[in-house]
Amino acid sequence: MSKEREHWGSRWGFILAAMGSAVGLGNIWRFSYAMGEGGGSTFLVIYLLSVILIGFPVMMIEFAIGRRAQTDAIDAFKKLAPKSFWVVAGGMGVLAAFVILSFYGVIGGWSLKYIFSYLTGGISGNTETYFTEFVGTTIEPIGWQFLFMGITVAIVMLGVQKGIETSSKWMMPILSILLIVLAGYSLTLGGASEALTFMFHPDWSAFTNPSVYFAAVGQAFFTLSLGMGIMLTYGSYLSPKDKLTSSAAYIIILDTLFAIIAGLVVFPALFAFDLDPTQGAGLVFVVLPTIFEGISGIVPTPKS
């Protein structure tokens, strides 16, 4: 006799858990540097269109497949489309999630290292130099990655309700408050005008650059955790009475707001301290320490 599949404890528990997957590093870390490299507002316009026209229907499809099949990404296609090649799509989704988790673990380790360093007063001086020296070491980043993965595994082992749902109910509100406070402070640093122009005033000539489209569409899939079996698997823990359309809409709207707020945290400080918006994956790990140190009055006074 098969064990009855666990379901989410509440609708908002599911929405927050899905947001925990969608928001996370995809918005705060990758969105900021992808937007910086993609030309700012041009990237944002294409990204928003991609989320609405592609992201929403794909998320609905993944939720529907998962809820109908009530099983994992691979077995879902075996169950709903037996003896077809669709099972390959499930396998590729799981493989994509594995590959993404491999570098998520690295970035998560960096985050834990920075939390520890702030608690112990270990971050001082030039934040760009600190970041470069840390990631350039051999052993330390690996150790922090293993710690991050251990915490992740522990939460998953607790189950859907006690692990993923409970942790999301605590972490997502805390993250929301922290980002709003940081965005408000960042906008006072003197770079707000340049940041708002960079984020919301499109350079129409940049729309002829194909690489911006690839980057924006890729970010839409990445930040919404689409095409990798995650939303399909989350959908498999939904009960038949749960509404899919409104849940997907809430997730996409809130995820997009998180991305924009994250941009309002990073870019005003970036322009205030004359940092490079195109410096890539380390952008957040250079800008956020500058903001935190600015709150403490440690960094040089930003331009007025």
C-alpha cells in the first residue's frame, strides 16, 4: 500500500514556499548583475514581458501537471504520458535543477560566510578586495558551500510542511522587511537619480541587441524556477481543490516586486559610490557590504 502524499498546510504556505524558490538568489543576486550587464531599463522591459507572456503560462502548466500527477517530475510524465518521449523532459528538468543547485550552493556558501563575517566583525576596508580575496582562496569557499548544502538537506528532510513550508513562512517576511529597509536607505545615498534613470528609462537603441533578449528571457525562467521540475514538484503537493491561476499570479507579481526592490537596493548605492554596474556575479557581494558599512558610518561619505 502506497503512502498518502503530503500536501501543503495552507495556500499561503505553498505560495511562500514557491516564492522561496523563485525569489531567493535569482532576484537578489542574479537579477541585479544581469540587469547591470544587460543595460538596465532595456533589460527590465524585456524581462517583464517575458514573465507575463512566457513565465505565467509555463508556471500554470507545471502546476497543473504536478497537481494532476501527484508525483515527482520524472514519474509525472510517465503517469500522464506513458510510453512517450515526455519523460525525457522530466529527466532534463531534474538535471537542470541539479546543475543549478551546484552553483547555488557556492553562492549560498558565500552568503553564509558574509553573515558570519558581519557577526564577528570580519569585513572591513575595500569590499571589492575582500570579496576577490575570499573567492580566490581554495578551501574556505568549499567549506561554506558544504555548510549551506547541509542546512538545505536538513530542511528538505523535515518534509514539506515542517521543513520547506515552515522555513518559508519565517524567512520570506524577514527578507521582505530587510529589502524594503535597505531600499529606503539606499535611495538616500545620493545615487537615486542615476539609478532610477538606469532602471526605468529605456535606451531604445539597445533593443536591437539580441544578447539582451536572451539574458532577460533566461532570467525570467531562472527567477521563476521554471523548466527544472521545481514548480512541477511543488504543484504535486497541492490538493485538487487548490486554485492554480491566482496562486501563480501572486507568485509572479510578488517575485517581480522583489526583483525591482532588489534593484532599488543595489543600483542607488552602486551609483552613489561610483561602483561598476557591469562587474558581474560579485556585484551584490560588493554593493551590499558597502550599504551595511554605510549604515554604520564606516565607508566614505557618498556623493550628494
